[in-house]
Amino acid sequence: MFVLFATKPLNDGTQGFRFNFAGIKGLTRKRKPNRKDSNRGYKVVNGDCMTQLHLGRRSVYIERKPNRKTDRKLCHFAG
């Protein structure tokens, strides 16, 4: 069994990385602390292109399956 896992850093100065795990592409990002919103909570948001998982200060964005088959797919995203 062969599983491909590739990561690349984000180029916007934030802490996190882009990933490609067996064709499933996405990114993860660590948010800066914010005094007035210290409890960011946990939630799942389904957008048109990405599913967003917000886990406190950590956010994970995963490309949705319908987007992988259209012209909008993420090409050369993380390897």
C-alpha cells in the first residue's frame, strides 16, 4: 500500500501548512490569541469549495469532493 503525504508552508506569514494526503488537499492554520475572543469554540462550516473545522485556535480547511472534479480544483497545492 502506497500513501502520499506532502506538506508545504503557508506563504502569508501565519503558522500552519498546506497538505496533500492521498489526493485530499487542504491547509491548517494556528490563529493568534485574541483578548476579547479567547474562547473561539468548536464548529464545522460547509462552504462551496472547502469544509472548515474550527478547533479553538486551530483551523483546518479540507477541499470538498465535488470541488475535486471541477475546474476550480486545487492544482499543485502541496506537491
